[in-house]
Amino acid sequence: MATTVNIEAKTDVGVVRDHNEDNFIASQSLLTDTEFSIPNRGQKIKLDKHGAVLVVADGMGGLNAGEVASEVAVDTVKREFLQNATQYSSNPNLAKTFIKETILKAHYAVVSHSQMNPDCAGMGTTLVIAWVIGLDLYVGWVGDSRCYVFNPKNRFFEPFTEDHSFVWQTLVKNGKISPEEARLHPESNIITQSIGDPANAPKPDTLDCPLQDGDRILVCSDGLNSMIPDEDIKEELNKSLSTSITCDSLIAKAKQAGGHDNITVLLLDIVNSVGVRSKTSSKKPTMKLPIWVYATGIGLVIIIAALLVFIKIETQNASTNSDNIVIQDTVRQKTRIVAEISKSEENDNLNQDSNSKNTTSREKNTTTTKVSKQDIDRPSLSIPEVKDDGKRNNSSSQSQILDNILNKEEKENQKNDLTTISKVNKSEIPSNPSINENQLINEIKKIKDKFNNNQELFNDLDKVEEHYSKGRIKDYSNARERLLNLEKAHNFISCLKNEKINANKNDKRKINRLIENLEDLRDKLIDPEENRSNNIFTRFININSKELCIKS
């Protein structure tokens, strides 16, 4: 038996942008190339055993490069699904592996295209793939394009995917802010993974879940979810309007909210699934709890664990103190035994020569006093039991035994002290900062070698190196990133000044604004007090990538 679905796909340039860099696939069948097209509105489709696939790619890179990157990625996905997907659809356990491999092939295809076409250098794209086979959903993604799963019956709704963005990975996943706060965060557009970065191959994430009748699978670019909150998206999906009208309504809401980016919305509705069973064992995404619940639970577990550790340490300390008291009592008792032995031997020798007796007595008293004092000062000293086998050891023998014990204990303590001092000294030895400083100087030399005569750039680079060598910029990675961003800033400024020569009046005004902003950011990159200068610069480049000179 087949699963019956409705599929709709729509894209819009938005309100602000002048061209659309999104690309997508909405395929109702994987058997023929002609099926990789937008289905007729309102048409119910019976999926074959290979299922349907929804793909969204949100390009970036300025000029036409972003559009090219998303197109190359989508074409690669289309080719891979047409050629190889059918052998994986019969083995759902390998579906996620196939999706991950397809995403990586799309990445290398974009990298290869940009290397062969210098005009496309620096281009990239996000990519999300949702594959529905029967009543199973398999999803893989890189970047911040999303997949949602919603069912009007239980009304629970949140993103099925997790954005590969700086804000989501560092703040939302750690429970510091909510998804809605992340949407409004000033750095929400900084992504941590993308398709097409030649220096960093992406690490795609994959998920799967069972589906049921009434489920609505939404795949979209961030032009939708960055403009309207998840609650508004949920409200539109919950209206149970037709698939086509729901897509129109979502795009309209995003444009009303400002439409700052291109908007792409793909929607697949499960109409009915007679005789179809889910093959996955994963949990339904609607069973997931809000992230703050997980964060609160983890926090409570940490607090309880800390209390248990504290109680255990206090118990051990109390036990140690008790043991020390017992040891001290034992030492005192054994010292008294030694004193009594000495006294007894002293009485046995009363008939000996007076001078000898006095001398011997004096030695015994001195030895006993010495041992007693040292034993009291060393409460942890362990003195062996005095054996009484009918033969009394003489005073000098007892004294020698005790002195040997004391000397052995003293040597052991000295050894431990030396070991401790050695460890402390080793841990306090600072790493040699000159190694990183030499590496930084090499980086500066590499950059200077690229330019014949740009004294202004050279001065800026030298200032960063000076700040690092004098400890004003403490982190080597931060200093190195400042150097690379300074190179980019000077490149952009130089390129924009060249573009300004032949630009019209309106374009010159825009170029002047960009140059002023870049010069301000350049000053921030030099200033050691500006700790977030690298993040601010990267965000500015991402936001204005379409207006900047990509060739620089």
C-alpha cells in the first residue's frame, strides 16, 4: 500500500533583495528526471516505494555567486538521488548514510566549481534534505536552513533540525537563551558550517523519525524563520488549510515582517497511509521536550552530584581526623612502654659501678626524652610493637630501632616534599611565547609578500604584532584572525575604491558607506581593547556580501 501526500513548493525574492539565491527540489518520485518539479497545486500524490524528497539550498557569496552555489548543490543532490537513491530506499537503515554522503558530494562539487571559476570564489550555501519513505522521515543538513514536523492533533511544534549557527550551538543548546531569543540575536546569521568552504569540509547532521497521518513536514530557508517566530509558523500550520494556501500564507507573513531575505517554503502533508508501517525506531520529534527543560534537569543533576561529592569529602576528612587521634594515642602509649622498659633496665643495673650507672642512666633518659618528644611531634609515626619474648633488649638497641624508624620517616617525608616541589615547579614553568610570536611574524610576512606596496596595510599588521608581543592581545588565534581580517578589509576597501570610479551617483553613495564602515572595522581590528572585533567584522561581511567585491 502507498502513502498519499500533498506537496507544494514556493520561493520568493522577498522585499529587500533584488535577486533570489535560494534553490530547491520538491520531487514526488525518484525514478525519472521529469518528476523533479513542482507538483500541480491541490493534486494528491501516491508515493511509490522510493518515496519523495524535499531539498532547500540557501546560497551566499554576493553578486551571482550565492545563486550559483545553491544551484550546483541542488543539481548534485538531484543527480545522486536519480542514480543511487533507489538502492537505499529498500534498506532504510542506510538512508541517513546516503544523505550524508550526498551532502558531502554537493560540498565538493561547489568547491570544485568555485576553483574553476574565479568569479565565484568564496561562494557557499546551506543545504537541507528531507526524504520521506512510506511513513519514515530521514533528514540531513548543513547550515541554518530548517526542517519542521507538525501534527495538528498533539500541537507540539519546534524545529526538527538544529541550526549550525554560532548562536544556536553556543547559546540555545546550552540552555542560555530560547529559540525565539536566538532569532532576534544580533549574531544569529553567523553560521558555523556551510557547503563550499574549501578550508573546512562540513560535518552533516542526520535524524530520522516515524510519521503518522496528518503530519506536515515543512522545509524552509531562514528567510522564513528569521522573520517570523515559530509560534506564528505553528499557527499557520495548525489552521489545516490546503498545502498550497499554507505556503502562500507563510511567505506573506515573512514579507509583512520585513522580507529581508529570500523566502523558500516546501510543504509535504501526509494525507493517509493505508497498510504502511514505520520502519524506524527513532522517537517521534513531537515527543521532544523544550530545550530549557533538559537544561534545568542537567543543572539539578550537577547540583546533586556536587552535594554528594562534598558530603563524601567531609566524611573522609572526619574519618582522617579520627584516625589521627587514634594514632596519636597509640604513639603516646608506645612511648610510655619504651620508657618503662628503660626504667626496668635501669633497676636491673643498680648494682653496677656508680659512674657507669649514672652514665647509662643519663643516656637512657636522653634517648627516651628524645623519642617521646619526636613521637608526639609526629602523630602519624608508626612504631612497631615491643615484643616480650623473655629477653630484654638493652637501651642502646631500643634507641637504635627508634632512631632508624625516625630517620626512615624523615627521609620519606623529604622525598615527598621534593616530589611535590618538583611538580609545582614544573606546572609553573610558562610556555615560551616566542614560538607563537614567530608564527605570527611568519603570517605577517606571507601577507606582505602578496602586496608590493601597501604601507598602510603593513603598518596595521605591525601594530597587531606589537600588541601581541607586549601582551595587550593575549590569544594567538585571536591575533592571527585579526591579521587575516585586516588583509580582507584592505582588499575590500581597495576594490570598492576602484568600483567607485565608474559608478553612478547613487552607487557612489552606497560604496562610500561601505568604505566608511570597513575603515571603522579596520580600526577595531587593530585596537586590542576590541575583543569582539573579529566576530563583528565577520558578521558585517556576511550581511553585506552581495554588495562587496567578491574578487577581492
